[in-house]
Amino acid sequence: MTEPLGISGRISKYFVTSQLTPLIALVAMLLGAFAVFVTPREEEPQINVTMANVLIPFPGASARDVESLVATPAEQVLAQITGIEHVFSVSKPGMAVLTVQFKVGEDRTQALVRLYDTIYSNKDWVSPNLGVGEPIIKPMGIDDVPIVTLTLWTADPSRGAYDLERVAHAAEVELKRVSGTRVVQTIGGPGRSVRVLLDPERMQAYGITTQDIHATLLARTFRCRREAWSAAIAKSPSRPAPSSARRGTSRGSWSAAGRAGRCSWRTSRA
């Protein structure tokens, strides 16, 4: 004796013997083909994700003071903006870096206008006598996110992070020649620092101000950097030939971790 069929069994039995089943299958196949040809599609869909870094200088302040006096109040001010996904900050000596990310789909122009308006309409959130500098806003987008990171390292104990940094700067020059690259940047190298002790009496005798010294050092820094790049290129044992551009080329940024003689390179898709 067979058991009675349930509702799903009766429906299946009906369509197995029904003449409507081939017609329904044909209609479903036609609807699928229609969706394939009509639905818009892109090889690289543009996703509107607006971000911005807000740099607030606080010269001479410790990381703890920067966090309590600058970063935390600034986070509370920026969190009031409409369409914000999240706000987080990094505090370091003399500088607070706040990252603001808007929700996906927010119009980039309108989002940045709201950000600028909020920052400059709330400039009284900190005392003007505290010594906090003017905020610097650097808008970013989805194209500014690195997608490739390469690391330079050496097993030669006679070579350190400074040597690798010079090689990284030489690689920047070659990578920027590749069509489609956007940002190539070295991060984490030891760099150079100069300590300048000012003699007020001699400065007054020669008619020199601190602004003159600052401008001279800044110009010399750029000159030394160009010389370092040129020397690194000249000493490079081999130069990679520029790759031919392909559709959907990459955008890149070079980064270097100056610890234990290590460097990294990043690339983001255009």
C-alpha cells in the first residue's frame, strides 16, 4: 500500500504529467537570455567610496596631548557629518591624522563639501592660543588604495635600510614611467635629519631670519633627494624595461619598511 503524497509530491506529479511544463521551461530560458543581454555590466564597475585624511599639526606636543586635545575633539566634530561610515584617528608627536570614510554611494563632491564646511565652521573647537595649526584635508577615493606591495630586503650585512631606500627611490622613477600608474611612493625609509643650532647674535649681524634658514634647508633637501635618486639610478646593476600598457593597467605606490633593511612596493588598480 503506497503512502499518500504530500503537497510537494502532488505538485511534482502534476507538472511531470502536465503539458504546461515544457512551455514554462521555454519561458524561463527566454527570460534568462533576455536578462543576459539586457542587464548592464562593466569590466571594472566604478564604486563611489569617498574617503579623506585630515592632518592637524600640533608642533611640540606629545602623542598623549595630541590625542586628548586634538584627535578626540576632532573625531566628535567630524562624526556629526551626514553620511559618515566611520571616523578614526592616529595620534603621534606633533600631528593628528584623522581618516573619514563616507558610506558607499555618497556623492563625492557633496561629501567633500560637507567635510570642508564642518571643519571650517567648527574651528573654535580648540583654543587659538594652543598652537594647533590649520587642518590639511587630503581627499581620497577607491583608486587611491594600493593593491600590490613589494618588499626589498638584503642579506648583505654591510647594506642597511638607507641603501635600500635609495634603490626604492630609483625604482620610483622607473615605475612612474609605466603608463597607467598613479601614485608611486616610498614609505618607511630612515631618511635624513639635520639638527640646526641657531646663534641669534650672528643671525642678527648677518641680517638672517629663521624663515631664510628654513627656506634654504628646504631647497637643499629637495636637491639632495634628486642627487640621491640620480646616484641610485647610476649604480643600479640593471634597469627593468618599462612594461607595455595593457587594458586595465595598475596604479601603484612604492613603500619601504626601513626596519632590518626591508622595503615594500604597493600597486592599486586604475
